[in-house]
Amino acid sequence: MKQLCDFIARWMGVMVLLVAALALLVPASFSWIDTWAINPMLGVIMFGMGLTLSPQDFKIVLRRPKDILIGCLAQFTVMPLLALGLTVAFSLPKELAIGVILVGCCPGGTASNVITYLAKGDLALSVGMTAASTLLAPLLTPLLVWALAGTMVNVDTLGMLLSIVYVVIAPIICGLLCQRFLPQLTKRVTPYLPAFSSIVIALVVGIIVSHNADRLLTAGLLVVAVVMIHNLLGLALGFTVGRLLHLQKPKCVALSIEVGMQNSGLASSLAVLHFAAYPLATIPGAVFSVWHNISGALLAKFYSSKLLVS
């Protein structure tokens, strides 16, 4: 069972791609699941994250404040500004622009820690950055979306803040409480969580893609190109920031992956909840969910090789 779970976690990118292709070509395979299920599924993923976090992970924030500060500043400046720049450069319609900006303003992705581990990056820094950016997200994500997209649409910053608290923060706290009061049970289930999270992420992608298959085919190559450029530039600039600050290679790798891999499922969820009048706003998050797992897996192989000097 453990070997199967390791296999699923390792090949998550391929699984997500296959699910997305199935949902696009045969929408009925996932469209029977309503979009309201996305939030509970994201909550389950965040609950699993809470089960795997420990007080030691939060101590990293206190012990390495400089590294975490650099990471969070890069996280909440590089991707939002790239998102805004790409919407202008490609003259994206309002609906797609909102979706791209939502992706850019979200915290680090839940798969980033796995990718950092496979890439032989600084895993402690990655976990600390994920925890810090996730805790900052209820405040910074709504404010950034309002600042960057507020001229296009009305942004309910308070409603978005509460949504992130319900979907992200509350499940993480529940996971931490379970870890505190049910330690034996937590130890038994923790080895299976990466595989379980991978399956749930794939399901979320399948639901979003199936419900937007026609729109996705219409938006086509434009949205795919923008999402790929957004992700690849984020990965490259994250690494570049580390190099410019003379950080060691493992820290640069962690910074690259944390900056470039977004919680795109949360972006799609926020689009469904707060921008229902703009259906295409869910598409960039769905495409990003597929693509960043593929690029992350490929990048992990490159970073872990000897091709990149320390």
C-alpha cells in the first residue's frame, strides 16, 4: 500500500494531466460532481497539510526570519506583478484577466513541498514558506486582487478573506489539533497523505475542467500560453532572486518552486464563489493546476541533477 501511495505521489503531474484530458474530452466523466464540492475538497487537502505540519515547522519562521521574509516578499510580489503584466501584454479579456490575477495573488501550492523534496531543495524553508504564505493569504490575497483587479470588477475583499479562512486556515487548525490530541492516529495516516492529496487535487481539476470544457476549448491556446509563461517566469525569477541575494543552491531551489507553484485550486474556488458572473475566470486556475504539476516534476529532475552548479 505504501509503495502504491509513493507511486501516486511521484506521478501526480501525469495523473492530473490524464484527468484533465479526460474531463476536457468527456466532460460527463466529472460534470456530475457539482462545483460546490471544490471547497470541501480543498478543505480536506488543507486538513491534511495541518496533519503534516508540526510546531517545528512554525519555529522555522522564528529561527530563519530572513529566509522566510525573502520568500514571502517574492511570493506576493513576483507572481501578482507577472499576472498583471501578462494580462496587459496579451490584452486578455476581463474574465480571463481576473482568473490570471487570482492565480498570481494566491499563496504557494500544496504540492510545492513534495516537488522541493524531489528537487533536493531546502525542504525546511519550503515548508516554512508554505506555512507563512498560507497564514498571510487571508489578508494579502484579497488586498492584492482588489489592488490589481479592482478597476475591472467589484472585489468583495471581506468575503474573499472569510472564504480563505474557511477553506484554508480553519482546516489547517483542525489538522493541527488532531495532531496534538490524536498523535497515534496522525502517525498512521501521515504516510498516505501525499497520495491522497494528489488524488483530491486531480479530482478538483477534473471538476473544474469538465464544467468549463466548452469555454476552455474556446479560450484555447491563449490561456494555456499565458498560464505556462506565468508559471515558468515565476520559477525562473524565484531562483534568480535567490541567486542575486547569494543564497545557496538548496535555498534558491526552494524559493523557485515556492514562488512558481501557486495554490491554483484556491484561485478557481475563489473565482466560483466571488466571480460567478465571469465563468472564464475559473479557467486559468484549472490550467495552472495541470501545468504547474508537470513543470514542477520536470524541474525537480533538472534541479536534482548535476547540470545545475551550486
